[in-house]
Amino acid sequence: MATMTAAARRAEARSAYDAFLRDCPTSLLMARIGDKWVGLVVGVLRDSGGTGLRYSDLGRAIPGVSQKMLTQTLRSLERDGLVSRTVTPSVPARVDYALTPLGEGLGDLLAAVKDWADGHFGEIHAAREAYDRDRAAEEGTAVSGAA
Amino acid sequence: MATMTAAARRAEARSAYDAFLRDCPTSLLMARIGDKWVGLVVGVLRDSGGTGLRYSDLGRAIPGVSQKMLTQTLRSLERDGLVSRTVTPSVPARVDYALTPLGEGLGDLLAAVKDWADGHFGEIHAAREAYDRDRAAEEGTAVSGAA
DNA sequence: CGGTATCCTTGGTGATACTG
DNA sequence: CAGTATCACCAAGGATACCG
């Protein structure tokens, strides 16, 4: 047992931390924002005005999303009170999705993220190129040194 | 071939969209924010003041992060010019990480996200409970109807 | 101390097929 | 139209072992 203490303690720490992260509102929101489709969906819903969009409209507005992912994203957003789902029991059935006030708040936040991204992407891009260039230069130096 | 058109077009749309997303600064930043460890790392670095932290300090400050993930996160952050890496060639070697001005900008953004999360988590949590309750009630209704 | 290289597991993602 | 269910895949993440 004593030989496993280090690994066991690490595992325990991980579990405890994971539990903490699950309860941490910030982590939750960050995971949400980072989700591949969430940003697109609330963006599209935001652009559509408060009128809402039908399921198939959403699918068309976001090329490349599968039904599964669209439904899954919509469901989780609905569960968190960020989008509202309105079923009109006509034939064929019609379902509209719209941002709730809370969802609009998230949309505003996302817009702020977008602004920052647009404003600083140039710097980030430049930093990447500089980093990659330096890295290539180091490798080149190493190679020429060896040769 | 005509029978594959629908699938082919979908695949093509996916590829084009994926390419677009890769070039989209907003998507890039969202992916970054959503990364499990990025938020923690810049948060810790931010709290530490501008003095920076050593690699092992970071590891200790974030229980549950593996060396691999810590290094990987730090590298990608460094590549994007968000953190600086300073090597002091003493024995044993010492490496310090700190937020760059750009990284502090990201930190501010993250703080805004955190504020929103803290301010609205109550609503989200309530929405979840309401959703889950409704869902359970529907199932219950279905069952009682069947029975 | 501060990493890198490797293997292995897990689950997120997407394609497909079927239903009310 | 608006989903649900199932399967298959691959890549992110973690554990482990080793190097400068």
C-alpha cells in the first residue's frame, strides 16, 4: 500500500479537484463557451432577432452540424434556461427556438469575446509566426551544428 | 453518383465550414477559453502578480493537472504570446512563467466571464432544476398513464 | 527541476437508420 | 419536420517511464 501512496494521493487530488471544477460556475460557463456549436447557435439565434428560428433553419444556418449535435446543443442550452423551445402542434409539427433574456446575456458576453478576438488576433497571429520562426531557426541551428 | 450527392454535398459543406472555423479568430479564442486548463493557468498566473511562477509552482497550484497537460497548455499559451517563459540556467534549472500584456488582456476577459458566471449561476441552476423536474414529471405522467 | 516520449483508455463526434 | 437510437471512429487526456 505504501508504494502506491504517491499515485493514490495524486488520484485523490484529481478527484477532489474535478469535483470542485464541476461545482465551479466559471468552469461550467467556460466549458459551455468553448463548446464547438454553442457559440454558433447563440450567434445565429442572436442575429435572427427575438423572433426565434425553427430547428431546420438552425441546421441550415450552421452547415456542417449534425442533427445529433444540434439537438444535443439545443437541449443543453434549453436546460440551462438559455434558449426557449416552443412547439406548435400543427402538421407537420413546428418547433421554434429563441434566446431567453438569460441567453441574450450570454450572447452579449460572447460578443465581448468576439470583440477581443477581432481586436487582438493580429497580435496573436504575429506571436505565433515569431514563435514558429524561432523554433525552426533553433532546429536549423542544431542541424547545421550536427552537420 | 447522383445517389451520393446529398451526402457528398454535406461532407463538402462540413469541410468548407471547418476551414472557415479554423480561420475564425472568435472560434479560436473560444476554443482556448473552453480549454480545461487554460482558464486555471491564466487565473493562477494572474493571482500571482506580475512576478511569474515556476513550473512546479504552477503544478502545485493546480492539483490534478498532469505534467503533459501543464506543459502543453503553457506551450500553446507561449506560442500565442499570452505567457512568457523565462529560463534561468542555474543548477537545477529554473523556469518562470508570467502573463504578457496580451495575456493580461485575456485574463481581464476571463474575469468578465467569471463575473457573469457568478452573477447568473443561480438562474442557470434554477433553470436546470426546473427542467429536470418537468422532465421527471413527464415521465411520471407517462408511467401513471400506462399503469 | 523541468521537461519529453510512449502507450492506453475514454468519451465526444459524426454517419446512418428509424420513428411519431 | 423534428427528432431518437445505435454504431464506429478518432483524438484528447492521463499514466508511466525516461532524459538533460
